[in-house]
Amino acid sequence: MPYEFKMTRLVEFAETDMAGIMHFANYFRYMEAVEHAFFRSLGLSVHETTAEGMNGFARIHASCDYLAPLRYQDEVEIHLLVVEKRSKSITYEAIFRKLNDSGESSAGGSNSGGSNSGGSNSGGEIARGRWTVVCVAKDRNDAQMKSVTFPADVDSKIEVAPHEMLGTKDD
């Protein structure tokens, strides 16, 4: 569907503090990673150089609410939803769900899609992020960045998620 994308990640040791809890800034890295994967899944790129100059997406807002910690070796699903799309901007939401019990080691890769039972946060929402990007172009002549309307291929492939998918949190 052109309004959502899911990916899973395994929390690496380098992404945690000394207590083994994922550092807050890494949630933003995961949000950017899921956005890029979403674009790739549609045959698009978030950064292109054309004859006219460079095109990309500048962040103009980002926030994240944390409900429970992620720890070293936790497997997490990041569910991206397109919340709003205008002629020059997209607002996304990322819902983070822990897929394994705390202390349970995930063997192998992090591409599974199911959730394991047990644990109070297993399969439940542990964080929710929101960010807005603006389509920008850098002119070759004056090197200035300016907002521009989406290229036709981006505009035709991305939609806003249905209302019933937005703004709900797991209890």
C-alpha cells in the first residue's frame, strides 16, 4: 500500500547506553531508515541529482513520544504511516512495537514480521514518532535550497493513510 510500510530492526549494542537501553536519538535514526526503505519499496529515492540540480527532502519537524524502553537485542517493528501529504510536504508517523520479550535474544536476522507472546510490552506500542519533510531542490547556478512541488513519480506513488489507521494507540 502506498501509505504504509513496516520494517523490523534488532537493537544493537552500539545503539544503547550503559544500562542497555536504546538511546533516544536512535529512534530518529530508525524513523529515517523506515522512510528511506518506504521510498525504495516504491522505486523512489530520497535524494537525486538531475541536470537542473539536487532534489531531496529536508526535515522541518520531528518529535517522538516514548512509552517504554527498548533494550539491547530487542526486536522492534517500525510501522510508517503517511499522515498528511501536500504539494510540497509529507508528514509521517512511526509506530514502534516491540516484538520480543525483554531479555529474549533474537537469533538470526531481523526481518520477521510476527510478534511473540508474553511480556507486558511484547507486540505493544513502545514509542510514536512524527516528522514532516519538505521537497527541496538545490539550484546548480546559485546553490540555494528552495521548496518545490513533488516530482510526478513521487506524487503519484504516495497516498495518505485511511483515517481509521491514524491516531490510535495500542492499550
